[in-house]
Amino acid sequence: MSNELSNKVLLIDTCVWINLAQDTSSKPLVMAIKNLIENNLIKLIVPTIIKDEFERNKDRIIDISKKKLSQDIRKVKNIIEQYSNSGDKDTVINGLDDVNHKLPMMADTISEQSDTIWDILSTAETIAIPDNVKIQASDRALLKKAPFHKSKNSMADALIIELFFNATLTDEQSDFYFITIIQKILVPSPTIEFIMKTTTNIFLKIKLLIQLTCHL
């Protein structure tokens, strides 16, 4: 397993790190990534733009997560109060109130997860955006190529994409994996298919390592 992973180079998008920080159930996955990096089994490259984006959003992650959990609890309570005729109705509502009161504790867990991710980003190899990558990203914008086919400002995404492809050209011995979240695919392309395949592949391997570790 170590030989399979030793030449893997990961570039993990900001949106993935933020999702991992918000989801406390992903702690084993975060710790697996951290341990694999520390043991030189995989290498993480972090563009300065990703590090800066995560740092800017770090405090907001906790607030957004608390608000979302509170809203979800309120929605469930309203549904139960309006439509449930079960004798356990009051017990369920009291349980939800109890969870709502424990939100500060959940926020502490999310904060701890964010700190772990920040440690990973801070100790990884940081890559500045070179001028040639900025030019390539600008060309994408002028030609309306993805990710500029949408109306939003996608310069940050373009810089990350171009930096990733630039990194693959400097090291032909390693396998590179760009981990991102694809919410909606309008036009299938080789690039999208490559990202989807490698994303699934590397995370399955990391999860497999977690399972093996648990059995040792």
C-alpha cells in the first residue's frame, strides 16, 4: 500500500477543505491525510491562493455550521409539531432542544477540525502563483474557457487549475490528483472525467488505509 501511495501528489481545492472542516464525521479522513503526509506516503501541494482562501473563511466556517445546524433543528421541530401524532412527540422535541443547547460544543469540534486542517495547509509545500500561470488563467478568461463559461468571477479557480497542470509538467515521475467538488456537469470533458476518477480513487485508498489501521 505504501508503494502505491508514495508517488501521489495531491492538490486539494479550497471547497473540499471547507467541507471537511464543516463535517465532523470526516475527522478520520482528515487525520488519515495528515498522517500520510507526515509519513511521506503522499505529498500535498498548496497554492498560496488556497491557503489564503481557507484562512479567510476559517472563522466563518464555525458560524455558518452553527446557523445551519440550528436551522435544520428548527425545521425538523416544526415538521414534528405540525404533522406528528406520535406519543413520543414531546420526547423527540425535547431531544432536539437538547441538541440545540449543545451547539456550542459542536462548534468547538468544528473549530478543532479547522485547526487540524490549517496545520496541514501550513506545513505543506506552499506554491506561489508564477507569472506564466497568471497569463494562462487570463487567456482562459479572454477565451471564455472553463471556468469562465459562467457569469461569476472565476479567476481564483482558473489560477488553481493552471497551477495544477503546470505542476504536472515539472514532475513526470509522480501521479497528480486534483481533488475538487463538481456540483453540476453541463458538458462532459476528458478533464472532468480525469478529476472524477482520480478523486474517487485517492479517497477510496485513504479510507482503505483508515480501515486497515483500525484492524491493526
